[in-house]
Amino acid sequence: MIGQESLVKCVVWDLDNTLWDGIAVESRDNTLPAAKLEVLDLIDRLASRGVLNSIASRSDPSVLALLRADPELAGRFFAPQVAWQDKSESLRRIAEELGIGLASMVLVDDSPYERAEVSSALPHVITLAPEEAGALLDLPALDPSRMTAESLDRVDRYRAEEQRKEAEGSFAGSREDFLRWCGMRVRVFPARQGDARRIAELAARTHRLNSSGIALDLERVRSLIDDPRWFVPVVELSDRFGDYGLVGTAVTALSAPDLPDGWDVQLFTLSCRVAGRGVSEAFLRWLLDQARTAGADLVRTPVRIGEANLELRLLLRQFGFRAEPAPGPAPGQAPRSSGGQQVTFTRRPVDGPLPVAPAWIEIEVEVES
């Protein structure tokens, strides 16, 4: 069963009797069965809408080598898993390697047993029989007319990420030397109306680097961009491997009723694709500096407490944010809904020294005209 609001980032395919008819290990000439043309067509149509495709097959690992050597199949799949382990374990590994949440994954498998095993171990993963997979194209979230350029280009961006990982694996210097060699360029500028859909998408789809998890629909974002009481900067990233597009935002009330001398960052979020590169540190350091320049005494941000955003919560703590009592409701402020999860509030004074931004990132700031 596919919910109409499902956010699908990756479809994971079984091989035997799903991607092709027959059992690969039973082949007598050490070749793979011919892939079903209708399945390949669906895979390509999903990829054109920014959906990654992967493999999870309980089979001999030698099948994976054949898959990677097949010019027709190899380029279609990211982080494929072929082993005798449970399918749920394969999905966990795919999610970790791709840096996405399990709730954004779909398994397509002909075996009711395998679908049941995954549903039991990973209840957030959608499981489908092959004949049900075509319904994915009908999801509103995969309607090309409603998608941002960043989502439509997701597959190409992950291919660039594979190239980056390969280059890092063969790089002789330190991790910091490699990051410098990547030539990362961050551009920060006030959001424009054309950025509203991407901001709403980041609020809904990001979890790993998402402070509060507040819900922001498109109309709300558009209104905040034009409201002088709000500051909505956005971040774009590029490096020698390509342009990552708009990867982050900080939705900030400049003068909350209960915080007249501070900035209330109601959402600080970045795409998980930039995790581990220093982009979140550079953006947060820049934001604190902007608050101080504007005369604010402190910066406050609500923080959703959950495993998914542990990385960002640790970053805030490293940057000096500390818990405070939660304020009462403030009329006119963005909603502090976070899907029922516990929310705490943290603040950081902006006087005194601020953390140093990563030296390997070049920051370009575009001021509002």
C-alpha cells in the first residue's frame, strides 16, 4: 500500500523473478538472465524523476560481479547488495551508503516472504509486489511539475558523489587535504520566490541535518520570504565534481515576541548529501556572525529530539548552544510541529569568539539588492 504523501527517494529491486525471469545462479553459462524491458523502462522513468534505484537480492555474491560488469545494468543501480543476508539488512546498508532514511525507501520483490521480513524488521519501508510498482509514478511527490530541479537531478548528483568517493579512496593526502582539493564553494544569499518550493522540500524531506522538523508548506514559505520580520538565507554548493544546487536554509524570525533582542532560527536544515564536508559548520558560523552584526544578543533554535538528527544536535552543542526552558506559544510565529516528537529549545549568546569556519570552504555571500 502506497500512501499518496509518500516521499520516495530510492526503489530497491529484487533480481530473480523480479528484474528478470528465472534464477541467476542456475544459469549454466555464467551469464545473467535478460532483464524485463518493462521493468527497465520503469526504472528509467523513476530515475528521470530523481528516484534512485538499487538492488537487494538473496543470492550468491558472484551475481553482483556479473551485474556490475553488465553495461546495460551497472549504471542504473546505486549501492547494490547481493548476499545471503536478510533483505532488511541489505536495505539498512543501502540506506547508510546513500545517506537516506529508511522511510524514503521502497522494496519491490516477488516473494511474499521477503516482503514480510522487511515489513517486520523495517516497518517504515514500503514493500510492493512487481505488478504494483508502476503505481509509484502516480505519487504526487513524483509529479515532475511539482518537483524542484534539485530533486529531478538527484540521480546525476549521486553519480557525481560516486566519482567523489572513488577519488577520495585513491587520494594520497589527509581528509582535510582531500576536501581542499575538492574546491568546495558555498554561496549564501537571501531566498527568492523561485527558491520557495525547494525550501519547502528541504523542510519536508531532510531528517539527518534538520534542527526542528517544523512543517512549512509552499505558501507559508513564500510569505516568509517577503516578510521583513523574517530572514530566510539559503545555501548553494558546488565543487570540482559538479553543482549540488540549493542544499540548505535557515528560517529565522528576527524579532520573536518572547525574544526581542535575539534571532529565533525556527528551522536550520541542510541536505544529507553535504554531511561530513563542513558545509553545515560553515553555514552555522556565518549565521551566528550575521546575528551579531545585526545587533542580536543571542540565537535560539528549537531542536527535535530523535535519533535521525543526532548529528546536527551534536553540531549545535559543539557550537555552544545550550538547552533553555521552552517559551510559551507566540502568535504569528511559524508552527513548531515536529511530528509528535519531543522538542527542546537551545540558545547561544553571540558575543565573544565564534567557532572557526572550515578553512577548506570558500564562502561567497550575495547581499540583497
